[in-house]
Amino acid sequence: MNKTDYIFGLRAIIEAIEAGRNIDKVLMRRDLNGELAHELMAKIKEYGIVCQKVPSERLNRITMKNHQGAIALLSPVEYHKLDNIVPALYEEGRNPFIILLDGLTDTRNFGAIARTAECVGADAIVIPEKGSVSVTPDAVKTSAGALLHIPVCRTRSMVETVRFLQDSGYKVIGATEKTNTLYTSIDYRGPVAIVMGSEDTGITNEVLKKCDALGAIPILGSIGSLNVSVAAGVMMYEVVRQRGEN
């Protein structure tokens, strides 16, 4: 990790937050206490920044300098708010198309999906705040810069996000092998959100149950599943194909 990718030290992080720096997350030592630590936690809550409590070893792997028990990882981009993007897309007269990544953890897959999403004209990508990839310099590089152009939103609850999109007129479609419905038999021509799951377990059951439709990509070989970035590309280009027919 480059020195420009993070800030360490309690006061330095507080000042960075107040200055409006784009912070991906703050890593804090689990047993950290004291007045300045409490001030930092208050700022983290005030600005809605993701915070992870970690052992000292995790911090020391990033820097051996006097980090005082806290390191802020910087984001190359500013995260957007989905509840601002959704009405704006309708106001612009767009036919919305959003990608939801439910628990994706591999940076290379994230970058590849973002690159395809930008190429097909998707309007936004949504990721969970915790247990997920985030926009890092490596992700931006893997995306060939696409993550600098397509809005990325964070959510505390993917289930609530699905419900919000449905209430906003979207059809939410999950890509999964847990269905007999082929992905090509689903109608993607209206406002749509496609859900892709994590690399190992796929879409969580809670989100699967909320989807309006589930689509499977046929597997004809002996390997049981596609790489998630490839599957996402297949799903996204089906949206392009169907909308292009009109």
C-alpha cells in the first residue's frame, strides 16, 4: 500500500474527516480508548464513515510508524447516495440500470465488473458497507479507470436497498444457479437492477427472497459456475441486447 493511500494518527484522521477527504474506512485498534479516540469515533459516526475494529497486527502491517491505533484508508472517489441517484435518473428521463454486488470480495472481480458496467452504460453500482470490496486504487486500476466514471454507492443493508429500488419502480433480478429460469427469458427493458453475489456463496438468501425474478446462465461444461465478473458481463449485455431491440 502506498503512503498516499492512507492517513495515520488520531488527530490527523480527525482533521482529514473535517477537511472532507474521501475516506474509504477507518481501522481502529480494538482496545483503543482515550479522549482523542472518542472524538474520532464521534466524527466517524457524524460523517457516516465505515469503521472496523482490528488487532494491532493489522495496523502494523500497513505502517510501523506511530499510528496511535488508527489508520484511515483513503478512497480515490467520493461515494454517492443511492436515494439521490434514483430520483435524478428519472428526472433526466433515463431508463435506469443499476448493478448490486451482494458481498463481492475480490478487487479484480470488482474492477472487471465496473469496467463492463461503464461500457454498457449502467447508471450506478451498489456495494455493502461491510464485508465487501470497496473502491481502492487497485480496484480503479483493474477497472481501467471505469470506477472514476460510474457512481458507486454504499448500503448498510442490501435487503433494504432492494426494497427501496422496488418501491421506486425497479425490477430487481438476481443472477443465480438456484433457478430453472434462463436469464434470457426475463424482461430487462424497464428500470432494472441486477444482483450479483459473492464469489463463494453467491447472493445471500435474504436478498434472493426479495428479488422479483431469478435468472440462471446455462453451464454446459463440467465446471459448476462462471467467474462472477464474467457472469455479470453476460447479464449486463442481455440488458443491452433487449433494450437495443427497441
